[in-house]
Amino acid sequence: MPFSALGLIDHLRKALAEEGYSSPTPIQAEAVPVILEGNDLLACAQTGTGKTAAFALPVLQRLHQSRLHGEKRKIRCLVLTPTRELAIQIGESFTAYGRHTGLTNTVIFGGVNQNPQTARLIRGVDILVATPGRLLDLIGQGHLHLRDIEYFVLDEADRMLDMGFIHDIKRVLAALPKKRQSLFFSATMPPEIVRLSAAILHKPKEISVTPISSTVEIINQQILFVDRDNKNSLLAHLLQDRKIESALVFTRTKHGADKVARFLVRNNIAAEAIHGNKSQNARQRALGNFKTRQTRVLVATDIAARGIDIDELEYVINIDLPNIPETYVHRIGRTGRAGNRGAAYSFCNAEEKEFLRDIEKLIARKIPVIENHPFPMVNFEAEKPKPAPSKKGNVGHQEPKPKQPQTHKPTDPGSKRSGRNRRFFGK
């Protein structure tokens, strides 16, 4: 099916041809006509399937067709997204697809000086791509308002809730006009998102181009059982294989990302860490070095990795298993894109076994285990919590307990999932 079959105007088809796109992806083929008809939309599609173009193209067309010439530009479309990197990429997509429409866009996010962003807003833009924190800051300072919004896009909706943005989202929604077209796009569709969408979207059309939370079949997924203290050594061992020309490594925490990157550098493996505590310039530089293969390994947290879009990335390594199974789907979705091969190695220690069970239940398949490696698991039982200290005044005789060897606590106990969303939805 060509893009012309979707009813796109010449300006957009010309831009798509210049970008080298000849036919729409499944999510684009289904979503574009729905949005052009003016419907609210709840869409689920795997990461890397073209969700950005699925909402950017029809929004650009509708804005272009209703553009009022001679007036100062008003913000008529708001795209809300969880991370700086993803916001930048969405802004670049709007610029590329809309180059012949005369429409303008800008991106605002925290962690950088706000003055260039506010100066751009003063000149006027049609489309605003924003992260929640900086958006609310600038609204509070009087630099912008959302009264003219006609199109509201919530991208990576599941991740927004997972990252704790629910209260920010509610504040943004309160500032939007009630009459608008709202579009939710997400790689997974947990029940919390379905309930939230029911409260916000108006008679939405629903699209799911892949089974909910399914993983790309082309990705070779494997598990390696290893004790926590040997994870870095096992990672270095895997990277001795020169077939792994580049790899995206996931850790659970920012501190863990820095620690892994330093370990790899000490072992003569070019690595950099990317996470929320890094400056925007440092994050963009690390990402640029990774894309150009100057850095072989990029170590990232889940939050920072959203927005990393590298078509030819072949290897993802989970040095820490996520305690939310949908996050695993997001992570391995970084590889196996655009029909390319992909491999996902995941390390699992005793404390993470229940996370693995949840992941396998979600994806409805057993992940093969690599047993022949130099750092097999020795400690098969998860650490038990220490008993509570006895109350003061208890003078009864107690047998002395033998001393136990000290062990490090897990960086993130995380054995129970956050109750944040359960509290919000009244579970």
C-alpha cells in the first residue's frame, strides 16, 4: 500500500519520498485514516513500528488544512512525552515530515537553560513537543498557555504512568480545552492505561497491530543465571565476542549505570553511561558517540533509554532484570527493528527469579537459558530479610547467633511492584 492510499496531501507525500519512505507500516496504515476522520485514538504498537509518523502525519495535515494565515501562530498541537531524548526525536520528525507545509514546531524539556525555549515560544509555534516538568514550569511562569490546543498526543502513555507522571498529566489535562482530539500511543497497554484512557478519551477508536505486550519474534532472547557480584564480570566475558560490535546495556539505577560503565572502561571496553543525572549535552554526546560506533557500549537506565532510536542496533543486555515485566518488552524492543536481527541477553540472580517468572508470563513463552558460561549461579536462594531487633527491656536468655558473612544488599529491592498506580486507580 502506498502512502497516497491513506489520503495524505502532496506536501506530506513529497516529504516522505525525500525521507526514503515508500509505504506505511501497519500502525500508520490503521491510525492515519482514523485520525484524519477526527476520532480520538487509543493505539498499541511495539516500539520501532513507526508510531511517531502515525500521529505526526495526520496532525500535520489537519493543521495545514485549517491554518489561518496572517495571524500570530498559536500552539494548536501538544505532544507530551516522558524523556528529553524522545521529545527531540519527535520534534525532528515533525520538522522532516512538515517541511513543505509551512508549519513550525519546537521542543521544550528540563535540564537546560529555558531562555532559548521561551524565546522560541514568543515568536509563535504551531506544534509543541514537551516533557511534563518543563511544560508545567513554563505555564506557571506565564510563558505559554494551552487554551488553543486542538490536538493532544500522549506518547509512551504506559511509561508516563510508570515514571510517576500521573499527577503532572492531570494538571496538563486540566489546562487543556475540553473540545480537542486526543491520541494515546503506547508500546504496551496495561490495565492502568486502559482505565486512564476511558476517563480522558471521547469514544476512542482502538488499534492494536500486535498482540498486547508481545515481543518481536525475530529477537533471540536468552537468560543467564549469575550471582549479583559476578554480573559485571559476565558482561565483560560476553563482550569478548567481537561479533557484538555495539550493545545497549540496561541497569536498574543511575548509580548502577555509572558503575558498570567504569568497570567496562577499566577492562578496555569503550563505554559510556546515560541517565537522568547527566546533563543534556553529556547525554546527547554519549548517544552520538554510540551511534557513530566511537563508543561500543551504552549503559542506560530505562528512563534515559526511551527515545534511543537506532535501526541497526543488534544487541540489548539486561544486566538487571526489570521488576515490571512490561519494561522488559520496552527494553528488548530497542533491537530487532525494521526487520533487522536482534539479540537480548538478560542476567538473572536469585532475587530476580520472580521478575523472570512475571516476564515469561507476560510474553507467554519460556526464555531459553544459557548454562555454559564461566560465572554460573552459586547462591540459589534470595536474601532473606534480617529479623527485627528485640524490644528493649527483654532480658530473657538468648543463644548467640553465629555471624553471617556480609553480603551487599540489592541496589533496588523492588521485589514488589510500585503501588503508585494502584493507589491512583483505587485498587
